[in-house]
Amino acid sequence: MLGTAGALAAATLFAAPAAHADSSISIPGGAGAAEFQSYGELFTVHDYQSDGYATVGYLYSYDTGSSYTCLNTNGAAGAAKTCDYEFAENSLVSYQVCKYKASTGPVGCSGVVYDYA
């Protein structure tokens, strides 16, 4: 007969893996960051420097083949910008975050992160 510890260990061994993951990435130098929250498909973009640039996150859905842009123009003293999307469960997405000015476009971008909705 299994005790409480044995039952917990057995449940842990046979539990299904989590379907969702959360991730984040920063612009080199720490000027901004982006986070993807799988549950609810929330994409949040932060601006951490008063440098005259906004911060923009670019998200791509491999399921739909569509690109999405989440622009934070609130400045370093302002709130983060959260964009709410709808994707099929367990669908692959990728994203990156950049500094942004309308006159120059994106600069100083992060690498690309892959995650699942």
C-alpha cells in the first residue's frame, strides 16, 4: 500500500506535462523587454530607459502565419503595454523586442524567443 509520499510521487510521475509555457527576453543593454504569457496569450512590452525611443514587440504565430505588433509608447515612467491575442492551444509562436522610433523604425533588437500558446 502506498503512503502519502508514495502516492504523491506516483501522481507526479504519471501527470501530463504542462501545456503552457511563459517566457521573456530583453533588449541588449536593458532598454526594454517583452514577456509572453501562454495562458491567455498575453504579450507584454516594457520600456525601461528614458532614451527617446518607444519599445515594440513583434510576435509571429506559426499556426495562423500572421505577424502582430505591440507598441509601448508610454515611456520609461509609464506602464507596460499588454496586448491580448487568441491562438490555438499549443501553437508555436516566436517574438522579439526592439527600441523603436517612427523616423528610424526598429533598432537594437533582441534575439528571437520561441514559445507555445
